[in-house]
Amino acid sequence: MSERLQVLLPTLGSAGDVHPFIALGLALQARGHRATVLTNPLFQALIERHGLGFEAVGSIELAHAAIRNPDLWHPRKGLRYVLQIMAPAVAEVYRIIARRAADDTVVVASSLAFGARVAQDKLGLPTATVHLQPSVMRSIYDQVPVGSWRWAASLPPWAKAALFRLIDGLALDRDLRQAVNALRAELGLAAVDRLLPRWWHSPQAVIGFFPEWFASAQPDWPPQTQLVGFPLWDGSADDASGGVATDAEQFLAAGDAPLVFTAGSAAAGSHGYFAESIRAAQRLGRRALLVTNFPEQLPRRLPGSIGAFGYVPFSRLLPRAALLIHHGGIGTLAQAVSAGIPQLLVPRGFDQFDNAARIEQRGLGRTLAQSAYGAGAAARVLGLMLDDDAMRQRCRGAAASIDSVSTLQAACRIVEGLRKRRAAGPQPGD
């Protein structure tokens, strides 16, 4: 047994960003370590119910306001809005880590938990950066879209590098650099010029929570990167019933495997998406199950062939589904891969375009632009997918490669190895 550690796990975002860190915390705890998740209080009850430590970053009111803000999913304003609301968390995360730092402390931080990187530079704490999706490990060599710009995938490396620098200068670096450098100045650290694409990766360890077959390592990725696989977790293993809620179970048992539609845990403005999805299912003569945390998005009366539910563990629902239609979040995508079913991705923002392109490239599903998503187009694509035996076979093959237990154990070993390597001291950045 390795030395007992205090592991601090700062992560910012929605359920898809928090669940992998709960999974990692539980795996570390099972190996004798103490794990504390630093995130929004929206997840406090869930985290503490599973016996993990919790530290609050931000407020529930802030989280609800962000989810309800239409700018969150705006094609041009969305990323800037997210970075702006993340900026105050830089100092919050740093101060929590500084207060709890001890000789046995290591930090495992999500992509946007920049306060953890500041703490690494100032306090010398052993730190790993976790990237849940390959889009943040961007490369001038990888042939995937840049955001929603599918044409950018075909750019030569020099042109893609210039495009990345332009995006950083106009938005990404500019919106977070001020918060990061204000804190660094307060702590007597040198300013960082470019947060992306280098500084935000810990120089000690970078964990890619996705498999090599989904996104292979590129020559311009940090050399300290290790890809470990998808860390599937939705809390279902703690439910002794072994199934889904009674009403969902009754719906599933009443007929053929349904189409499952979801827009993600943070999608509060998806009225049109669900309305068109219902019509698409009816055109196909298929049963459908709608999963949303916001029932006000749905019609008051649904056809008998359509069921609607709040949270349903995908690990138990999707193996009984025919297809999954969703926004392209990495956690939802991984659950569909694990279930061995095809998926239609309708990306709205952020990493979702890249995720969707990778699934389509590997023949595990199809993509449909949000602007083109309507009952007719969706029904046509879904009909083709339902008839595609080769795609279903590929999906079953991909499912056989998923081993979440091994993924989490590999990540734990990387975390435990951090104690053998002390931080090199303050990093001046690029």
C-alpha cells in the first residue's frame, strides 16, 4: 500500500464535469486515501452522500443563473460567458488549496481549475491536470473541427496554429489571463503570457480521461500526458434495486427498445429540440424516452408512445435503448459507447463538436447540426441508423473495450506517483 494521501479534486462545470471526479475520489478512497472534491454546492449532497469530502466553490445561485442564461449556449457568446463566470473561481480554488495544503497533499484538477495551477507554482504541491475531452488537448495535426468550424479540420498545420493563436488572443487567453495574473501578482509570481495551450497543463502529469482509440496522442500534446480511458460513473452502483425508477421501468417494459433523447444536464432552453424529437419519433413509429432536468421544456401532454423522466442512470437505461440522441457531452457519449448502441449527436457548443466528429469518424454514430435539427431531418437520419447493422456491430465492439475499473485504477496510480516527484517551483509560463 502506498503512502496515505490527502487528494484535493477541484472541478468546475456541470454534472458531466463533476461525476468523473467523484468516481476518481471513490477509487482513491478505496485505496486508503482521503479525497475532497472542490466544486459548486449544487453537488454537495451527492458528494457527501458518497462519503467524500467537500469544499464549496461558487454558489448554487450562480450555478442556476448560469444554466438559465441564454448566452451559455450562444454560438459566439457561450465560451466567453463560461470563462467570465469561471474567473472568480481562480482565487477561490487557490485559497482552498492553500488552506488545506500539508505534506501529504496532492492535487488533481480539472481543465478550468486554474487556481490549482497557481497553487502548484506558488506552493510546490504535486499536481495533475485532468482533461475529460480531447478538444482541450488541441493539436495542429489532428483532423477534427475547431469548435463548430468543420472546415478548419482540413487546414494545414501552420494555418491551424495561426487560427489557435487568433482564438486565444481574441477570447480564451484574454478572458482568464486577467484573473490568473491578478492572483499571481498578489502572490509574488511572474505573470503568464499565454495560458493556453501550455501553462494550463501541469508539468508533472496530465491525465486524459478518454481512450487512445477515441483520440490518439499527438506530437504536440504535452509529453507528460497519459490516456487512461472513460471513467464511467452515474451513482447507479450504489442503488441496491439494480434498475431504474419504477415509472421508467414500467415504460421500458411496455414495448420495444425506445429512442432516448436528452439535451444534457445543463440545457435549460431546449424546448424546440424536444418538440422536434417527439415528432421525429412519431414519424418513425417508434417509442421514445425523453430525459431532462427541466420538465417545463416538454409539452404538457405527451403521446402514449413517449415517456419523460428526470435523472435516469444511463448505465442502466442505455443498454435497453435502440439509439441515443444527445448534445455530445463527453460523459453522455461515453455511456452510449459503453452500452454498445449507436448515437446521433446534435452538438451545441464547446467540446461537443469535436466529440461528435470523433464518434462519426469511428463509425459509431452520426452528427446533425443543431440548425438542421428538425423532425424530418432527424427521422431520416435515425431511420438510416436503425437499419445500419454494421454500425451496431462496431458499437458492440467499442463497448467491449470499455473498462471503467481499470481506467480509474490507472488514474489512481498516476496520482499516487505524484508524491515521488516534487514540483519544480514557480513556473514563469510562456
